[in-house]
Amino acid sequence: MRLGPVVADEHLPQLAPPGRHPDRAEATSSSPMVQCSKHVIPPAVKGRPHRPAGARSRSRTRRPASLSADLPAARNHLHPINGGDDRPPLASATVTSFVMAAVQAAPVFLDPAASTKKACQLIEDASARGADLVAFSETWLPGYPRWVNAPVAVALKRELGGRYLGASVSVPGLEIDEICSTARRCGVDVVMGVAEIEPISRGTTYCTLVFISADGEVLGKHRKLKPTYGERFAWGEGDGSGLLVHDRPYASISGLNCWEHNMVLPGYA
């Protein structure tokens, strides 16, 4: 695609840039000019690019000719915005669209069996509407421990924490197996937020994202690295072993839990 010269709007004020040199050549009708409501930016004059008044020039080290010759053709033959020859434009990346369903429904709180049944129904509904990926929120199964940051007595928090521990799920486990079967039957990928019970001691839960393929396989899981504030009453700390990207037919997918999106390094993993 070629872009022609930008045509000035007759209703816009024709202002000269501040500090313009009096003997600088004026732009003519044959020399394109980019205009905005504040400045008029003239084209290059006598082979020099325009530099705003007061800007300091900097010296540049020229690349040796032998090195320039080794650069790809795309670097040696840049296409000007205005004008240019008939060489084909650089190839652009292919963009693939897909449909993701972000579930906005509550679980059956602290009831993993009933919540799993409801999750499977929601996955089926999303699949019927054309979803390729169905995503559930942080610890959707069996629910978010909202009491951890509530102004309630510590004794009550301990009681609720015990119930939460008993409602947490194993990965893999019965609940995840049922969700995997539904994903395979519907042909959709699923990302499920769960409270995962530690399999050996069964005394710690983790805020975990489980990635399930349309083939019904668990692609991986990610445990929240650092529970936020009072969440440490309910969840243990995860590690970076689950910070992986999973290649799917439509895109590469991964995920973080809540406050982790404000942590810089996990996003680069």
C-alpha cells in the first residue's frame, strides 16, 4: 500500500514551526507537507532531514560497507512512505481470529462436585456459541476465599479455612478429569482457576490455573507465585515452573492470576 502526500485542510491554521530559519526553502505544491493543528513540518531540504529548532545533532558511526552488504534485502531496501519504486511491500504477519468465552458466572460456593457440574454446562453453552477457548476466573473451583480480607475474627477465618481446604481439588483429580472429558466432547480449550490441594501433605492449597486442551489433556498448570495480602491465610506460594506458553492451533496461550499482572518479570517468562 502506498500513501500519497497529506493534503492540508483549508480550515486548519497554517502555522510555521517555532524557530524556523528565515532562509529555509518553502514547501511548494510539489513537495508534500505533513500538517497538524500545531505545526507544519516541511520536507527535507538539500538532503537534510528537518530537525526542530533547538534540537541537538548527534554524530553517528557509519556501518562498514561490507557489513551493510550482508544485511537482508528488507533492511537495504526500505520503502519510502511517499513515492517509491515498484518493489513489493514487505510481507505482513498473518492474523488469526478466535473466540474466547470469559465466564461471568458464580460457582456453587465450596461445593466442588456441584461447581464442576455447573462448569461443564457452561463449557457446553460456550462451545455451542462458537467458542474456541473457555476461561474461568481465579479459583473459580470451588470459589474465591473472600473472607481472608474481611474484618472477621481469626477463629472464624480458621474455621472457614478448614472448610476451604476440604473443598479444594487435586490436579489431576476427579473434578479435573470431568472437565477434561467435557472439553474433549465439545472440542474446546479450557482454562480453569482452581484451589489446588497439595497432593502429599494435603495441608496447603494453591491458587492454580489449569490449562486443558480440546483433546481433553492437561497442558499444564500455574500456581500463583505470591498470594496477595490476606490471601496468604488460604494459599501457599507457588513457583515459576508453571510459567509456560502453550501452543494452540489459533494462538499461543498462557495466564497469570490477578495481582500477578502487576508483577513485571512473570509477564516476560
